[in-house]
Amino acid sequence: MEYLELLLKGLVVLFPIVFYWMLITYKWSFRKIEKEPMKVLVTGAPGQIGYAILPMIARGVRLGPDQLVTRHLFDNIEQADEALNGIKMELIDDAFPLLKGVITTTNIVEACKDVNIAVMLGGFPRKEGMERKDRMSKNVSMYMAQAWALGKPATADCKVTS
């Protein structure tokens, strides 16, 4: 008999603890913990490859389905400013839930500010009568300038890919 009384008293104490624990975990499940937005630089964004990869990053295909991103779009051609703004408007209009912001610029130092990932896609386009070595020398100088710019304002753990 004593054993049964002790069991009942234990259940009386244990039931509210379990109930409140279940209530707390249920309420906590609705709380969405957001990660800090990752700043992603895409050089050569108006190009075909850049234009194709931008929605993939904004949808979470490249960085994960719960990673917020702020996009930095860059092109080293001054006339590309209009194209960059058009891409920015498209990304905003598509209302990607992971996209927290878009920064467009033709200034490499401004584009590299605090970026976590740099996707280097820009390249000098082949012109009529150009040889491969001419194009390579232009691309090398362009990438050296971008690498120098990334070394200054980017985060210390910035990942670079092309």
C-alpha cells in the first residue's frame, strides 16, 4: 500500500513537469532562429554565367536552404551599371525569401566590403582579332586588381571561388 501511495505522489509531481516541458518545447518550435546574412560578391554579374548563378544563390541551392544572403554585384565596366541595376530589380521583384539585400557597384573596393564569399566570374570578352595571350594578360591584370581589393575590406575568412 505504501508503495502505491509513493507512486501516486511521484506521478502528481512528475505530471506538471512533463506537461510544462512539452508546452515549452512546443512554443519554442515556432521561434525561427535566423542566421546572420552571408555577404556574397559576384563579379561579372551581368555576364551569362553570373546571371544564371544569381537565382541559385538566392534560392538556397548554393549555400543552404536556411542561409540568408546579401548580394554584392560587381562589374568593372562603367557601362555595366545599368545592367547591374536591372539585375538588382529582377532579384528584388522575384521576392526570394533568403535574399536580404542587393548592392550593385562598379567600384571594386566598395563591392568587396565585408564579403564572406567571392565568386569571381568576370572576364575580359574576346574581341575581333584578339589572340589568346592578349585576352589572358587583360584577365590577369583584372583579377590581380580584384584580389588586391579583396585583401583589404573583406572578412578574414573570405572564401574565393571562380
